[in-house]
Amino acid sequence: MYEAGAVPRISSDCLLTQRKYVTNVAYAECRALEWIRTHVAQQRSVETGVDEMGEKLRGDTDAGTTVESFIPLRSVEVDILIALSGEPVHGYAILKEAEARHGGHPGFEIPTLYRALRRMREAGLVRSLRDHGDDTEDQRRQYWQATPLGGRVLEAEIARLEAVVEAGRRVAGGGASA
């Protein structure tokens, strides 16, 4: 029992449990929002008879597409956009760069990577550059590059993740970090 006015001590186990809870809640919220966004897009396609992705891909501009409509990104999509923020890169090099960033364990494998690249190409976040490279390179490699929209989406996702990390630090540490 605590005395009146006494501040109870929080054990490290309690803080760890609280961090896990915050992480699990954030993950569940992200998945729920992702499902809602997908469901709404499917409903809109059925109602209008027009595929939303096909509509976005018509023309060279991304007018009418909001960055917020892509947020939150899956972790594999974040890794892809980070890898493609510079020069065009082929798929296996994206995986190797992610492995280097994550200490050898990127959290996804080749099939997941290529499914994500296909989704992102359809959404207009990345583009394939079949003609990239010189004659000495393997012609089977498909090079990828982030689009301007993909760059803006990455910036927005990084800002969102920074806000999540800051909120987590406040909850776990009792204050803001420097």
C-alpha cells in the first residue's frame, strides 16, 4: 500500500510491458487503417467501374494523388524507397542494402520484395528502368528508381515514424528526448 502523496516506483518489467503494449496497439492500428483504405478503394472501384491504380497511371503526372493516401507504409516499402532514393538499383541490391541497414536481417525475403515493387510500381511510387546500365551488365537485371511521388511519400513516412518514436520515448521514458 502506498502512502498518500507517495509516487509509486515503476519496475523495468512494467515499462517493458508498457512499451510492448504501445507497439502492439500501434501495429494493430496501422493494420486496421490499411484494411480500411484497401476496402474503401475496392468499394470505389466497384461503384465507379474504374480501377483506382489504372486511373493513377494514366498520364505522367500524379495530380490528384495525395501523399497521405499512402501512409503508413509497410516496412519493406520504406526499405525500398530508401534504397531507391539515390541511383537506380536492381532488386537484389535493394535486399543487400536493407540487410546492411538491419544488421543482416531485413525482415523480408526476395518474393516479398518483388511483390512490394510490383504494388509500388502500380501505385506510381517507383518505376522500372529496363534500359539502365551499360552493355557489360547482366541484361536480366531490372533496375528500379523512385518517382517524385515516391520521394514525397518517403519523406512523409519518415516524419510520421519520427513522431511515433518521440511519442514512444515520452511514454517509456517519462519525457522528451534531446
